[in-house]
Amino acid sequence: MPTKQHKIGSGFGAATTAAEVLRGIDLTGRLAVVTGGYSGLGLETTRALANAGAHVVVPARRPDAAGAALGGLAEVDELDLGDLDSVRAFAGRFLSSGRRIDILIGSAAIMACPETRVGPGWEAQFATNHLGHFALVNRLWPAIAPGARVVSVSSRGHHFSGIRWDDPWFRRGYDKWQAYGQAKTANALFAVHLDKLAEPSGIRAFSLHPGSILTPLQRHIPLDEQIANGWVDEHGNPVAAGFKTPEQGAATQVWAATSPQLAGMGGVYCEDCDIAEPASGEPLPSGPGRPGLFQGVRDWATDPEQAERLWALSAELTGVNAF
């Protein structure tokens, strides 16, 4: 089956910043929801969208910290993606406001955390990074406007693991990088099937790898492991080539959310402000390695049958399905 996963020659690249992507684009009157929009890449995404005129809503697990970080740049509300009751409550408050959503970016995530269980014993990375966003988008569906874009922030980490259909909860032994990889594959597959379901309503979905960036996302990774990976020195200063700045890291999600170059497209995985090519070669062992080690997208993260299967499982687990 032909793939849509081929570069379109956007003219942008790895060094492009979010502000450069938005040059000449006026988002006045548009409303964007950005999860994780007060830290790391999410903060830069919020800043870029707001500077282009958008009203940005940032749902946050720690609204006080979010408010302090944003300094009035965006509207803040409470949301814990690892708690489906919290997702329901946030969505209910937003829907009651009667507003419409033009851009929804799922940027919040946890990475390579120690084994953690949430809800009914769900592995935390899959539950938070994927199921929380799945429930959020489905509950907010009545407010998502025709012409809107939904952007699911995946990662090159999807190379570490496809969906472990026989043991998604890691009951038979936990590996933090495989768990992260499964969650990031889920983020990509979510966009694949959401795009199929939403296209008739004029709504498109995308996923992406933002690039390798040192942000608070690395908070669960010990310093000695970061040194062993070649990321930083003993003082925590970056030493590896290939890391993006937060402004560069935010660019691809902003491009996917706003670029007229993507008109009529959807369901694709992007990187470096372009559509990614299919990954070549054998998958490498679990573990991040140096920046740029994994390029392109694995077929298990774009397979429409797996995407539909994951949607059905997610709907069963969360009890919500807007379609």
C-alpha cells in the first residue's frame, strides 16, 4: 500500500524556530488548547501561538506553577491527564463555556519514569501520554471546529517499541524506555485513526517528533545515565551535537498545527517541520542514544489497522468515544 509518509519540501528544517514557522500567519480570533503548555516545548509553543494572535488555553496538573510560568500569556485551567475524572471535569468546564477549538496540541508527557501505576493499575506512560489525551480529545470533540487541527506530540522514542498487544501494561517486567516507546507509538497511531474519523468533519490530525531537546521532560533520567548517553557532562551541560533549542523543538508542532502547506493532508507523522520519511533499516535496541540516532517513522506507528485496533482498545478502557 502506498504511504503518505514522504517529505513535501516545506523549506524549513531542524534549525527552524516556532516563530519562523508562524511568520506571516495571523491567528487572531483562533483558540488553541495546549496540554503541557507551560514548560519546555509546550511553553515555547504557547508563546509562539499567543504572539501570532491566538488565545491559548493551557490545562495543567499544577495550575499555580503554570500561571507563574506563563505570566498572563495564556488562560490556565486544571487537568491531570493521568486521572480520567480530571479529564472529564476539565472538558465539562470548557464545553460549558460554549467556545470552539481551532487548534488542539497534546504536548504534555512523562518520559522513562520508574514503574508507576495509575487508575486501575495502568502503566503510567501509556495512561498519561496516550489514554489521557485520547479521552481529552474525545470529550472535547463537540467543541472542535471544522477546519481545526489536532496535533499529537509523539517522539523518535516510538522506535523503541510498537504496541505490546500481549502485555501493554508491562505485567511481565517493566522497561522504562520500551514503555515510553509504546506510549509514543500510541500517540502516532492515535493521529492516524483520528484523522480518518475526523476528516469528514473538516478536521485533520497529525503526529510528530519535535527533535531532541533538553527540557524538564528528562527529570526522571539520572545524571549518570544522561552522561552515559553522551548528552551532558558531569555538570549537566549539553555536550552532544544535535540538540535543538526549545524554540526549535516547538517548531514542528506549531507547523503541523498551522501551516497552509498541509492543507488537504492529515494522519501523517512529521519531523523537522516536514512530513517524515519511512524509517529504514532494522530497529535498534531500546534506549535513546545520541540525538539524531533514529530518523523517520516506523511502519508500526502508521499502520491503519493497528491504529483502528488501538482506538477500539482506548475507547473500551476510557469509556469514551465521540465517534
